[in-house]
Amino acid sequence: MDLKNITKKYTNGEVTIVWKPGICSHSAKCWHSTNGLPEVFNPKEKPWIKPEGASTDRIIQQVKACPSGALSYFLNDAEFPEKTITPSGKAEALPNGPLLVHGNLEIKDSKGQIHIKENMTAFCRCGASTNKPFCDGSHVAAQFVD
């Protein structure tokens, strides 16, 4: 089964939650944090999304917190035109190397430190960098292959 092309929908009658497992980063923010919503999102159950577990407003708030975009929603009684997204930046994964993100960025690292980067930033994809989340060239010594 190709997870990249799967889209699942769950509704409570007012709102429909759309889940794309192929792009999920498994951050667990939907269910496993002080701000999670385990009454709706519970990966130990089938189905793992139960939209009847919370109010529509609370579901929308939680879905908007999804960092990967794997969760989205639409209101069932609203008519939505097709979304047209105009990219404002560019990201490219270099073969056997870092992820380059073009544009001016404010980055908050895992320690909470803020970094301001201009024009282009190289992020580590191999896991070997000593300067995470940024690339330090360690992918070469680690013989990283993607």
C-alpha cells in the first residue's frame, strides 16, 4: 500500500477531518501533549480519528496545530473553491546531502533558540550534523545516501 497517495476523511457532521498519512511527521502534537486532543486523535484505536470526541471549534484549533499538514479540515456546510497556493519559498533536497530552503527564515531550534537566516539555509537530513538542525557537511563522512 502506497501511503503517499492515501487520503482518509472523518466527519462529525459539521466538520470533516482530512488525514494524509504519507506526509505525517508523527510529531504526536494532535494527541500527545498538554495541548493535544486525545478524545479525537488516539493512534492506539481503530479508527484513530473520532471527530465526535470534541466540539467542531476545538477540532479545528487542533488540526491547525499540525506541523506537517497531514491533518486538514473543511466545514461540511461551506462551499470552498479549489485552493490555489502560490509558493513563497523553495525547498530542495540535494542528492545525498542537506535540505536547502531558499528564503528568509526565523528558525526556532529544539532548545528554543531563535536563528535568523537570509537567502538560503541548509538543514541536516542525515542526522550526523553536530550543528542540528543545520547541515555541517557531516553527510559526506557518514556516507549518507538517500
